[in-house]
Amino acid sequence: MIDALLRLPTGVTYVLGPEVRRRRAIERIVFETFHGWSYEEILLPVYDAYALFAQSAGAHSAEATYCFTDVAGELLALRPDLTSLVARTVALRCQDWPRPIRLCYVGEVFQNAQTARRVTQTSWQLGAELFGNDRLEADVEVLLVALEALERLGLTTVQVSLGHAGLLAGIAEELQLSAAQHDALRDLVDRRRFTALASWLRDHGASSVWSDILSTHGRLAALQHIRQHTTNAQIRAALEDLEHVFDVAAALGIADRLTFDAADVSRLTYYTGMTFHIYAPGSGIALGSGGRYDALTRLFGAAEPAVGFQLSLDRLVDIADWLPLLLPTATRLEADGDDLTVAFQQARRCRRAGERVEIHTARHSFPPRE
């Protein structure tokens, strides 16, 4: 029994001291950026109905969701995703708000990464979502907000990998794939199993051109390469979106920060347009990700175009190690039984002046309890 009380379950973490200060500093800087672009904070529940996440995020995320039942027998889940919660809130509670709606948040998400062993992994996300604008300007805005937040954290050389859900959707349309086959294709591309992908496409009677398209990466030349190999309307519309993004980026002087990767897909099935992942130089682990998801609010009875992104607070803590952690030197106030009141009076004066205080008392400063 004692061992069980002392042993932390897998995936459970406690954060102390300097790391907490770094996290709070990052949150403050990122939220200052969000507020500067007129995003209002939303507070989200830690759990909700399992059906919400199962329907919104797709089969893969549903499988990795940590579930439990309440006393009434309703199946609930710890949130594996925050975007779904924001989207439902906008659909159900913000019908009369003027558009566009800009919301931001910070929160912990939970993923049952090893379903058979019921191992829960947690991570913290900072995110921003823009609803009610289906134009490319909204896509560009969220990219700029994300880049500015990272720049203010000193991360000025991050790279953005652009993709588009329309590419995979167009290929699925051309090959007349079922929903299950579409998910299988997405999984192979997401895990970049290109040899298995080529074999899978052959097994489904597909031309090798699709394998070539899904392995394409670069900048505008890569988009033009794909355009030469297909007339599919969804794919061509996706390429046009991405070309416009590159044009705007060039005008803003940040085109060298963007690359295109046809295999940049997400296992979250609600994305419908441009998607992106953000990487620090030399790292294959994304600092953040996002994209357009115009179909998500339809699950809740409202057709609402939307685009947003999330940044990994955990990754930012690891990489933004330059952030100052030192607090102002504390004024040390000694207190013993005779001058205890004087010490606390002095402490209050110091606090009113904005100083940090630390009171040290003799071991027996307070009279013993009766």
C-alpha cells in the first residue's frame, strides 16, 4: 500500500520551481501576442463526452482517448484535443457574436498512447482559433500570430512546413477510396512510410504518380511539379491556396521560413484546408501545428469556417532556455518572539513597494497551541 502511494503512475508529472517560472513566462509572452492580435481567452473543461472527441478527431484519436464513466453511466473522456471544445462552444454559445471570433487558450491534453497498457501521456498546449472567416487572410493571420509568439520567445529561425488537406482528399477522390481506405492512406503518409505507401497504392490499382506527388516537397517549384501531374479540382484548389500563401509570405519577407511538404498531413481528420507544422532548426519534433477546419462545427449544427493552431508548451520550455528565471532578490526579514509583529509590519511595507520578501522565524517564535 505504501509503495502504491509513493509510486507515480506512468505519464504523471509534477512541475516545480524554476520550470514553473519558465512556463509562466512563456505563457505570459504568448498570451501578450494573442491579445495583441485581439484574441480573447476561453477556459475549457478537462473532460467532456467521449462522443465529442470520437466524432470530431477521427478514429485514431478516439482510440487514444482516455475514457471513464460517471455515476449515471455516461461515457466521458479526458480531453485529447482542445480545438473540438472551442469549436463546439462557438457553435452552441456564440451564434449572436459578431464575426470573426478570435479565441485563445492554454490547457493540458491527455492521450492514452499505449491503449493496451492504459498508459496516459499528458502535454500542455497554447492555442488560438479564428472563426467566421473563410478567406486566405485568416490562414495567413494565424501563421503570423504563431510566428510572432515564437519570435518573442527568441525563436527567430523556426521553419514552417505547409501542407493541405485537399491534396489527400483529391487523391482519395481520384482513387475512389472508402473512408477506411482514406484513413489507411493518411496513416501511411503521416508516418512517412513511403515504401509501404507505394506498395499500398499499387495494391489499389493506383498510378505511381500519386506516390510521387505525396513525396514532393520544396517551395513554389514543388507546387508547380504537382500541378503538371494532375487535373483534379481539389488538388488544384489546394495548390492555389498554397501559392497565395507563398506570395504573401514573399511580400512580408518571410518566404524563406516556409516550405511545402505534400506528406505534411495530420491524423486529426477535421482539417479541410491548409495545414502546417512548425519546427526549430535541427529538430524533427514539431513546436506547434495547425490549419483550417471548416467542417468541424457542422457536427454541432452550425456551418462555421475556422482556422487555428497550437503550440507545445512542453517543447517551448525545453527549447526557450534563455528565458530569465531569476526573481528579484528577496528582502530577508528576521523574526523572533519579541519582534514578530514588527517583522510582519515591515514585510507589508516592502510588499506595498513591490519588493519580494522572505521571513525567517526562530524555531519557537509562535506560542505553543493549547
